[in-house]
Amino acid sequence: MTGIPDPASFRAQARAWLGTAAARRGETRAWGSGDDSVAVFENWTEDEERAHTERIRDWERTRYDQGWGALSWPVELGGQGLPPHYEGLYRAEEAAFDVPQRTEIFPVTRHLVAPAIGIWGTEEQKQRWLRPMLRADELACQLFSETEAGADLAAVRTRAVRHDDGWVLDGHKVWTSGARVATWGVAVCRTDPEVPKHAGITVFLVRMDAPGVTIRPIRQMTGGESFNEVYLDGVVVPDADRLGPVGQGWKVTLSVLAAERLDSGTLGLDNADRAIELARRCPAGEVQRDLAADLYIRTLVQRVIGLRITAALEAGTAPGAEASVGKLYATETMRRTTDLVLRLLGPRLVADTGEWGTFAWTEHLLGAPGYAIAGGTDEIQRNILSERVLGLPREPR
Amino acid sequence: MLTIDPALLAETDEQAQLRSVLREFFADPGADWHTLAGQIGVPGLAVPERYGGAGYGFRELAVALGEAGRALSPLPLLSSAVLATSALLASNDDEACARHLPALAAGTSTATLGFGTVDAEAGRLRGAVDMVLDGADASLVLIPGRTPAGLTLFACADGFTRRPRRVLDPSRPQALLEFHDAPATPVGPPGGAEAILAAARDAGLAGLAAEQVGGCEHALEATVAHVRQRNQFGRPIGSFQAVKHRLADLLVEIEAAKSAAGYAAACVDAAPDELPVAASAAKVVCSAASVRAAAEYVQLHGGIGFTWEHPAHRYVRRARTSEVFLGLPHEHRARIAALLGLDDGGANVA
Ligand SMILES: Cc1cc2nc3c(=O)[nH]c(=O)nc-3n(C[C@H](O)[C@H](O)[C@H](O)COP(=O)(O)OP(=O)(O)OC[C@H]3O[C@@H](n4cnc5c(N)ncnc54)[C@H](O)[C@@H]3O)c2cc1C
């Protein structure tokens, strides 16, 4: 493909291609029948998680192989070399088609890990990792948090010690989403305990099937097991799988976290849209109408924030504060979605009468709090906004 | 309004003693109905002596509910000792009270109150009522039936099927009850159900508020304990003002809840005229405090607070279930607005 198509013709092309590759979403998610899940975190067994992952992977491969996967990546990597926001344009079209709902590990791999490899990887690593990750052949999870290093991620204790031409990793990671289906884990490790904490960190890509890696699922408050603890016991990692220079791991980590913040701007929109649709269908009083209208305004504004980021990227300028507020705005959208639905459904939200699209909302109610903790807690987001964006003095640490 | 004796808002020594006995009792995972009823005598606390109760008041019962709520006890206190017992007492039906209350007070039987309506004809009930609290286990069900004389309360012990519902909060079981010509006896005067239900609902709201406060207190205490000892960035997370201020705000909200709940509990016996406003106010204030307390419980625990093993999610489940039980907060605001005469743009108030 040569040149960059304008957004309208790009969307038309995308629609045309989607028409050849997938079925239109018609009856499948019609109101009142079929799947009524609004789960924020799926309550799957390991087998179900694998099966669903395979289904999504199939679709992602189809996209990639036909040039519709890695849109913003260079043609050599199977992309179209389009500006980043074209992915959003594509997704807006895709929403009208019956394609598998992506689980978190897919955007984590493509939007968080792959770009970090793009920035920090050696030529050899880019050759080896980017294609399989963009094609979803290989998925990557984040081995970041530890029991003693959560909000204070730079306090990681997992040790990586040099050994022949590689490294030996020992430690314990927690809350790792998608560990069971990931090929790689991006591990934030301490390589130098003598220097100040941010300076002694190095990042490695660890094969999740390597000897010494043990994955144990952790049950979440939703009842399902979508995160895990991961033990690293004497795991040998070749130096070729180190991402970025030794001791520069904090910067590598920050690139992943920044991408995560940017990627979270659309969080919660699907369920908010559905809650507004529910308000349309339920007999609603003044209170619910007010809440529904307010939530609608929120979804509108949340999308406009996304468009401002798009506009900045399109103009080739770095987005400003609007790019950092996205996650906090989104977690609030999720809370307000719960509030509206509770007022619409009342007792039908807390007891399952079997009625379609009612008790299913408990999965939103119970899952939403997870996003105020995952990917940088709401409090840490506020610290980032106040210190990095507003330039306020740092708290004593 | 607000004629209550301030002394009724303070805990007596006897109540404090009851509280400490019950705190210990509910802390035991094996806490059972038999001990709670037979040995400690909780379901009979607010039942008059002539019906086999201990003849204390609703405030004593509220102490017990507070402790039950703190522990999220699944025992049927709210359904049997509050809702059904209050309905029987409010019916002024001496025969029904004498027949049922001694067993409810002793805990040898439990009862519940359904708020939906069924058809009643010649002492037989037909129809279904859903989401009946503890409906799968209660030996006796009180249910309003439509009769030619108007809505009449009935007591029914068999002739119906019970289908437990899947619920958000497993410690608060609910069931669908389907009546197929179930034999039932009227409770209170024909056409008298509405007044009885209104009284029972307000007592229920006062009881629910006491439970909600108990849950809030647990959430706050557990969260404070956690943020004191959890270190990040080389210091306790409770030393960050962002955390401190949030917990201070939560304390303000919980003290408000405690006040509203204490007032409602006192009104049940001492100021029935004030109870409707007190009960609705308690519902609004205590629901907001519980939802917020449970949310902070999860959030300030970080990842661990999002796990199944940690108790925080059980408080989220309970807080949301209580929020919608016996009317949603906005419905109680509307009720208060109506009681204040605000319905026609406030013209009545001026
Ligand atoms: C659903 C879910 C999925 C996750 N997936 C992953 C994953 O895939 N990979 C991964 O590595 N991790 C993952 N996490 C972990 C997540 O990143 C951490 O839970 C998070 O960073 C918080 O760390 P913590 O749990 O140790 O809480 P703590 O750091 O102990 O924080 C506890 C509370 O204190 C607050 N706090 C801490 N410091 C401050 C401060 N300076 N000022 C104000 N408040 C503060 C926090 O905001 C929080 O509310 C996931 C978590 C969840 C809930």
C-alpha cells in the first residue's frame, strides 16, 4: 500500500475487508438474547482461557496475514505504516462485526510490549520477536509486581545474576494477568542491589515454559482466575533475551507503563454504552434518566479525549495532559456504570431471576474495582498527574 | 422532629456487654443459630415477655444486628427477628403473636416476610413472590394476599415450593416462593397488611442500618490496620496524605451512618412517629457509607484486596445487596421529600 489513505476511505476499505473475513454482528448480540456477559475479567477455567485465547489468536492471525493486523507498523513487519490512530478507526469498523472479544493479553502484547521492543530492542530482537508478537503467535505478560513491590514497582527484588553468557533469575511475581497463555513474560529484575533502586533494574523476556517457571492461578473477587503468581526459581535466561541495557530497566519499564496509560483511554466504554442501552429499555425515573444522561456525556467526553490524542498524533505533536488523564477518567466511568445499573435493576442486580441481561451485571460490579488497581492504581495515576503534568513538588519518599 | 432522648443514643453497660459477647460469638466461623438463639437469646431480645421474649427493646436487638453485620453473618436475624417479628407485633393480633412469637423468640422456628403479593381465596394462597430473604429455610412465611377486603397479611407454613436464587451475596440468601393453594391463616385485620408491612419495613430499615454500620466499622478498622503496616516507597502507605484524608472522610461518613442508624433504632420503640423519616434517612446515609467503606477496603488493599481469599469482596457484595434491599436510596429520598411535602415544588413547606 502506498501513501496514507484519508480516514474516510480507510474506514471504507476496512469495512470492505471485514466483510470478506467476518460476519456482520447481527443477531449475535441483539438485545434480549444470546450472550449477556459484561464481564470485566472473565471467569474462565484454564481450559476455557486457552480455548478462548486460541479463538482470538486465529482471528488476529487472519487480520495480520491479510495486512489488517499491525496497521501502524512498517510494511516489513506486516503492517501498513499508518499513523497510530488508524488502529482506532479500524476498531470502530470492527465493532460492527462478529469477531472474538480480545482479552487483555492481546493489547498487552501488541500495544505495550511490542512498542517497548521497538524502542529498546536490538535489531536481532526485533527480527525475532516483533513478527510473532504482532501476529499473536507469541503473547507476552507483564512480570512486574511483587508482594513487596506494587505501587512502588521500582522496589522489585527478583534477582537476575550474570552466569556464563546468560542470567539466572530468582524471585516471585504476583498478579500476573494472562500468565497461563503467555509465551513470554516481561520480567523487571534487580541486577544491582548496591545502587539506588531505580538504577539497579534490568528487564528480561523470560520464556514462560522455561525450567524453573511455576505458574499458580490466583482467584479474584469476581470468582475467576485471570491473574496468577509466578515463581522464578533459577530460571536461565540468555543475554540475548535482555531488553535494553543493563541497569536501564526502569526506563524500559516506564515505556511499557506509559503505553499502558495511553491504551487505557477506551476502558469501560463498551459497558457504559450497554448500561445506557439498558436505561433506554428499562422503565426509568427521573433519577435514572439523569444518571444515564450523565454517563452518556461521560462516554462522549471520554471519546473526545481520545480524538484529541489522535489529533495530536496526526499533527505529529506529542499529546499533552489529555493523554495522562485517560485512565482515571475511565475508572470513574466504570464506577458510574455500576451506579446507573444498580439504580436501573435494583434487586434484580443482586439476585438471579434468570432474566436476560440483569444478574450478568454483577460481573461488571465486581470486576470494575480491578482496573482502579491494575496498571497503576488510581492513587499512583493521581501522583503522576500532579507531579509530572502539574509539576508539583514530589512527596517525600 | 428529633424529640428523642439523647440518652437513647448512648450505649448502656448492658448493651456494651452484649456487644462484646456477640463480637466474640460471631468471630467464630462455627457461630450457629442454636447458640445465638438458645443460649444468648438474641431473636427474643425485642419480643415482649408475654410472648416468650426477653422484653428488652429494639436497641438491644440493633446491637446484635451490628455485630452480625460486622461479621456478615448469614444467620436469619434480619428476616426472622426483625422483619417477621415486627410484622407480627405490628399486627396487634394477639392470637397470631401467641402462636408464633414464642418459637421465633426461642429460635426453635424462624420466619420471614415477603413483600410481593399473592392471591388469597378462602384461606388458600396462590401465586409467587420472588427474592424472599431467607425464604428457602424459614419455617414460616408471612405474605400479603389480595382479598376482597384488601391486602391482608397471611402466615403460611407449607403448600409452597422454594427455589433458592443465585445471589451476589451468599451470606444473604433469597428465594422464589411459589404458592399452590397453600393453606394460610390471616394475621391482623382483613385489609390490614399495608399498615403492618409499613411498620415492619421501617423496623427492617432500622435493623438493616445497624448491620450496615457494623460492616462499615469492620471495613474501616481492617483498612486502617493494613495501611499502618503496609510499606511502599519506604514508608507505611497510611502516611501518605492521599490515603489519610480518604480514611478521615470515610470516618466522617461512618460516624454519620452510626448516628442515623442509632436514631432509627431508638425511634422504633421511643418515637414511632419519627420512625418513617428516621428509617429512610438511615437507609440513605448508611448505604452510601457502606458502599464507600467497602470500595476503600478493596482499593487500599491493592492487588490482595481484589482476591477471592481476602474478605473485602464479601463486604462489597453485602454493601450492594443492602443498598437495594427494602427500597433504593433514591426511593427513600423521594419518600422523605414526600413526607416533607416537597412534592409540589415545596409549596407545602412554606
Ligand atoms: C486485576 C489486576 C490485574 C493485574 N495484572 C497485573 C499484571 O499483569 N502484571 C503485573 O505485574 N501486575 C499486575 N497487577 C498488579 C498491580 O499492578 C498492583 O496491584 C498495583 O500496582 C498495586 O500494588 P499492590 O497490590 O502491591 O498495592 P500497594 O502498592 O500495597 O497499594 C495499596 C494501596 O495504597 C495506595 N498507595 C500506594 N502508594 C501510594 C502513594 N504514594 N500515595 C497514595 N496512595 C498510595 C495504592 O494506590 C493502593 O490503593 C494487577 C492487579 C490487578 C488488581
